[in-house]
Amino acid sequence: MTPSRIARLLPALVALVGHQLRTLDHAGIALVALFAATSSPTFAAGYPEKSIQYLIPFVAGGESDVVARLQQQVFSQKFKQEMVVVNRAGGGGALVWQQLNSLPGDGYTIAGINLPHVVLQPLEGSVAYKTDDMTSVYWFHYTPDALLVPADSPFKTFQDFIKAAKADPGKLSIAGSALYSANHVAHARLNREFGIKTEYVPFKGTGDLVASVLGGHVAATMSYTTLAIQQKGRMRMLAVATRERVPQFPDVPTFRELGVDWMDGAYRGVAVPKSTPEAVRKQVSDMMEALNKDPELRKKMVDGGFEVIDVPYDKVPAFMKERTADYMNSAKMLGLVK
């Protein structure tokens, strides 16, 4: 091509290139806008990118702590980061729950949360938080109610216990974890359903009450299947609130067999500060779901007496609505509401 012909075509070529560049530029702007609209500006896609602080509102050794340690192991394997479990016991869990919303909502501080605790405690009125202040993002298991006595107890069967309680109302004491907890509700239900009167003795956590039970300072504990498994040989389970008998205890009757339609326990999950953005809440939920669906972790929980459930963030509102309605009946039983 001659120089004169190139000169004549040059303006047209420049115009064409300019048009293409403007088209690409507009497309690029559109892509950036789409990305900004569909991603969180405060949260990295590689979450978690650093250690996570996991606040457990009870002392070491209880059910909440035990499962947190199991989750901690799987977390490090799956995400190559550290999950730092911090026990902050106080007020039956209220110490952590009433401080949670003052902590950073960045997805790197999470807290264990328990039902019925966070429904019943605010109704009682001595805690500095309300149920609606809690932002749960995932629920992973529950532990069935169970009545246990020391292995050397004179009460060999549930009927033995009920007979003694009726013979001397108010004499027998039953240990449990905290006030307005699943144990407290179960104790009140035991008294009501079987027409007995026993004293409830609250402890800061399940770990604290073991020595008292084994030492004979209380007649029994209203606890869970998990403790029955942990203390097998040292404690004896008399009855359990499950649909079917627990495989590890084939000789122990369910409350249904004893004439009461009772299937309940303590639910556990994870909550985040209320300031946590929606996208971040979903990522924390996804992270906990990945842990909860790990086959090895699930087996350990089932073997330990936990009933595994999966309630991710999008299903939490319906779950909480259902459980709260049920706990309002418990609140009436405890005299918290009329």
C-alpha cells in the first residue's frame, strides 16, 4: 500500500479504534458496577483469611465447650487458619450475649448461642440484652434432656426416684446448668409432669456440676445424653427425652415410654454482632455449615450424644419463630409470664 493511500485511510482507522475503545471502556465500567453491587466491600472472598475468635459463654468441660473444641480441629484442617476458643462464663451465658454487639462485626468474632437461654433470660429481666439483640446465623445440634444419678445412688430406676420424691416433697435436689436454661426448664417440667417437688441447684456450666453429683451433694442432675455418655460408669441415666431409646443406653426408657410426650433439650448455634453485614453473616453461616457437614465431626457428635441439625442463615428466622413460641409455654411454667 502506498504512503498516500495510508494517509487517506488513517482518519477512518483512528475513528474505528476510538469507537472500539469507548465500547470496551463502557463495558468495563458496567462490569465494575455489577461486581460492586454483588459483592461485599468489607469482606474478602477468601474468608476466613485469619484467626477467628470463638467466644463460648460457659466454662470448659461443658457441652458448648466440648463441641467447640471438635469444631476447632476441623476448622484448622479445612481453612488452614486458627479458631481460638475463649471461655467467658457468667450469668448463664449472659456475660457474652450482652457484650456481643459491642464487638467488631467483621466475621472474625463469633459466639456460641443457646436455646432456650436467649429467650427465657430476657423475660426474667435481670440481663442487659433482649432476644432480638441476638443475631444467630447457624444452629448445629441439640442435646436431649436426661435425668442422671450417681452410679452408687439408691435410685436404680426412674420409678425409684419418683417414689422417693413423692415420699418427701422438697428433699431431693437436682443440679443443672444455669437458671432459665434447658436444664432449668426440664427440671420444672419433671416436677409438673410427674407431680413431684424437687429443688433446682444451678451451676455455671455442666463441667462444674459433675463433682457435686459424684460427691453426693445433690441427688441427681437434669442434664443431657452427652453427659451420660461422658460419665458412663460413674453416673446412671434414669430417663431420656428422645423419640427412641438411645443406642448407647438400650435399657434406659424414654419419657414417652413413661407416659409423657417429652422430646426436647438444649439447642446450640453461632451468633455474630448485629453490625455484621448480611453478606458476612452468610459467609459465617457457610463456614459453620462446612464444619457441621464434615463426616468425621458428625460422627464424633453423634457418638457423643449430640443430635445433629443443620439450620443455615436463611432458615434461622423460621427456626427462631418456632422455638420462641414453644419457649413461651416454658416461660409460663417457670412463672416468667402469665
